[in-house]
Amino acid sequence: MSAPVIVRPAPAPHPGEAAIRTRLAGPDPGPMGERLVLLHFRGRRTGRDLEVVAGLHELGGRRYLATGSGWRHNFKGGARAAITWRGRRRPVVLRLVESLDDTAEGYSRLIAEYGRADAERRLGIVINTEHTLVFDEVRDAVRRCGLALVEVSLQEEKA
């Protein structure tokens, strides 16, 4: 039996995560502020206020966070939260994409758009093959590795 074509390594803290958080929270996060956001939300089970760094991706004119982390479950059915993006905190509604096929389609499109090296870095995955991935391979990886997309809907700020 061959190894799966996509594996997601166990999450490990990025050695510079504190510096990344500080940079993203500041008024001028630089180029990283286009692709990374600070996500602010309250845990549905713990009730604790949480803040995580997440990658922001565009698919078909909509914005998504791609993750394999457990925090995604907070957004099943949709929930209010906030993101700090481009140096500004903004209210959002986040909704977990629950369809396996829709999630796999999104990952397939992002992998094709970014190319292998950038997809691995930006999506937090490892691709163990040189061939172009087919949909069924990506679908299997999404299912096996718990990969998810969370749709981001920016909300109008009250004046």
C-alpha cells in the first residue's frame, strides 16, 4: 500500500508566532497582513476568548480560512467573530463548510492556484507525490486529515 498523497503534519507552534501575532495586530502588518489574519472568537465549549493566526484565501470571489485545527468546529452553522486583517479589526460571520466535496474542491483549486511549494506552506499540508493531484486524492486527504474551509463574511461596521 502506498503512502497517502497528502498528509498534514501534527500542528506545531511556529517559532516566530508571537512576533507574527504582534505584527498582525499592529497598524502596518506589511505583506503578511494580506494573507494572514488574527482570528478572535469565544470558544463554544470553554467560553474562553481565543486568538489564532490563520491564512486567508480567496475562492470564486469569497474569502476562506483553510485549517485542520479543532477551532473550526466553533463555526458549524455560522457564528460571529472578528478578524484583524490589514491592520484593522473587523466583525465577521464565520461558517464551517460542511460538505466534504465542497471542501475538497476548494483545496484542489487552491493547490492548483498556488502550486505545490506555496500550497504546502500556505495550507499547512505536505504533498507526497510529484504528479498533479486528482480530485479523489484531495477528497481523501480532506476526509483523513480533517482539513476544512471556513467561509469569512465581513460585516458592516456600525458607525
